[in-house]
Amino acid sequence: MKKVSKSYAGSTHDFRIRKQEKFLPKNSIKYADSGYQGWQKLQSKVVIPYKRYRKKPLTPE
């Protein structure tokens, strides 16, 4: 972990906090959950995992 933001109220959405804080270095890979969808449009190298759907195997992608 390279960066920790200041504390925010529990009702503040994670992605809103991400947009308010300073961006992480462009060359770093950023791992996030589905709450950060749209972050890929603001920065490169953002990895958000795909959900496995019922009765369908998860592919290597």
C-alpha cells in the first residue's frame, strides 16, 4: 500500500473520495473493487476484477 487518504464520513462514496484526493503515479498499477468503475477513464493501469456469474466459470482474463 502506497497511499492512504484522510478520514471521511461513512456516507461519502469511495469513488468521490478518489476523485478529491491526489492521483496516484501514472506508471503504478491500481487495484480497486467495482465501486471504482469509471476510474479507468481518469487514469491508466486501473484493474477492476470481473464478477463470476452463476453457473459460468471465471475465465483467465
